[in-house]
Amino acid sequence: MIWLALAAAIAWAVLLLGRGMFWRARDDDRDAARLPAPAHWPEVQIIIPARDEAETIGATVRSLARQDYPGRFSILVVNDRSRDATGALARAAGAEVLEGQGRAPGWSGKLYALQQGLQVVAGRGHEFLLFTDADITHAPDSLRRLVQRAEAGGLDLVSLMARLRCESWAERWMIPAFVFFFQMLYPFRWSNDPAARTAAAAGGCVLLRRDAFEARGGLAPIRGRIIDDCALAGLMKSGGSAIWLGLTERVRSERAYEGMGTIRAMVARTAYAQLGYNPALLLGMVLAMGLVFLAPPLLALFATGAAKWLGLAAWCAMVVAFTPMLRRFGLAAERAILLPLIALAYLVFTLDSAWAEWRGRGGVWKGEALSRE
């Protein structure tokens, strides 16, 4: 038991002192207003894939139409076979609407919707592309700050992790941990470092320099990837592009997760894909989660001697690490004590993701399962 406790304590020492200090949650766009304005404001083409998004598409398009961007920009919504009024509401809000076709073999649903949009705008004169989701709203200066950062830093990809909705009881308990775990897997500081191999983006808001994006082959090289945002970041960075990802208050998700079931479905869609559909990696993840998140409280509560104190130290480190993320969401730091139970829920969601894949129902997006080919 002492060796288990020592391993857990070492793991948390590494997480706190290494991995780009991800837990401090300070890699964000608060400096955006201080960035220099470019001499020329490039034209931007915004593309929004949407299927059955009548509840949010109007607010999304209106927030983009009201941007204070000094240059030219256009908004295209790809209405991907919606069964509701998504297309009509997008037009009423001021967007150009393309009626999408069925998913082509080998493509994920979202990426093929984006690809159809790219084909329509191929002959236009835009220098940047903004991919954003149909449930994302933007502050009036969002586009301007994105372009400022790209131009000031010579970046080919700039992405913002939208502030996720955190209002229902399920959201307050689960959503801060979702962002925490994402940053633990993909430390933003490492992703933003050209010398590091880590590459990540948040698919709700991705600005791309068009010529660099097209030089990497566009979306075709990642057409079947479910975790398309990080795959796109990896494609760009591996090709020599400088990329940047940060937290933000300017871009917000309007997607509501009223209960645990909807959060489970959101996580289960991509969790096993994150592990490369590899049972060995799944087992390794279960063991790692057990060591890092479950062993410390169990040792602190039930072990004796040195094992108990090491477990307690690891649990305290867990609380310290999770507190900054809770504060970003305006939640009490005391909630961090229950991170082991939250992590256990995410572990169950991951196992559910693997089970869905084994049953041929993995990667479901808007009711459509992506079959791996």
C-alpha cells in the first residue's frame, strides 16, 4: 500500500510542477486588447455547420453579424439536413445558407458539412477562415481580437475554448472538470510552444490562415477524425504552422446540459476515439485514473501510517490543482474535494464510449454514428 501511495503522490507532484502548469488556468486571451492592430484587416469567411440547431442558431448568427471587425467578413451556415427551422432562422438572422447533402463515405458529419461550405466559398477572396459552432455566441470584438492575435504573432491557427454553460446542477459539477481534464491532456502552454509536440484546438472557435490551411490539404487529411479540432491543430503544427489556444470570456457556448445523461453523451461521443480505439490504452487509462484520482482519497480515509499521509497529501494537491478552474466558473473551492467522484463519473463515461464503439454506435453526432473505415 505504501508503494501505491508513493506513486499517487509522485503523480500529483508531476502534475503540479510539470505539464505546463496547466492547472493554473492562466493561458487565456485577457491580453487581446493590448495586441497591435494590423495595418491591413484581412477578409474573413465564417463557416458554421448546423444540424437541428433552431434553439441557438439565431443568437449565434446575430452575434457574428454584429461584430465590430474593421475589415470585410461573410457568414455561411451549412444547414446539414436539419429537421427543424435551422435554415430559415439562420437566413432571418443575416447568414447565407447552404443546404447540405448527406455525409460522404469516410467523413465525419461535422467535417463534411464544413467541407461543403469550403467548396462553396473556394473562389472568394478571404484570407482567413473562422470555423465556429451553431451553439456559440461571440462578443462584438471577438473576430477583431482573433485576427489581431493571428497577425501579431504570425499564427496560422488561433483557437479559443468557449466558456461552457455552467448553470444546471449537472453543469456546475461536471463542466469545470471537463475543461480541467482537457487542459491536463493538452496543456495549452505546450500546444502554443512551437518546439513542443502537443497540439490542440477547441472546435467551437478556430481561426485559420487560408493559404497555410490549404497548403496542408484542408480538411481532407483528417476527414474521418471525430476529435476534429485537435486533429486539425496537429495537422497545422506538424506542417510548420504556429498555433495558439486559450481560454476566453468572449466566446460562449449556449449548449445546455440539464442532466448527467446529456453530459455523458457528450463525453462518450469522443472518449474512446481519444484513446485510438485501443483496448490496451483503455486499460491503461483506467489504471491511471484510479491511481491519480481514486487512490488518494481511499488511502487518506482507510490506510494507516505513511500511506495514509501520502494519500492525504495527494488529495490536497488535487484540491489545489482544481481550485483555479472552479474559480473561473465562479464556484466554491470546496467543490474540489469531490473531484475524485467527478473523475469516477468521467471514467464511467469513457467505458460507456468504448462499449458504444464495440456495439457499432460510436462517434454519434446528431443521431448519426460514424463507422470507422
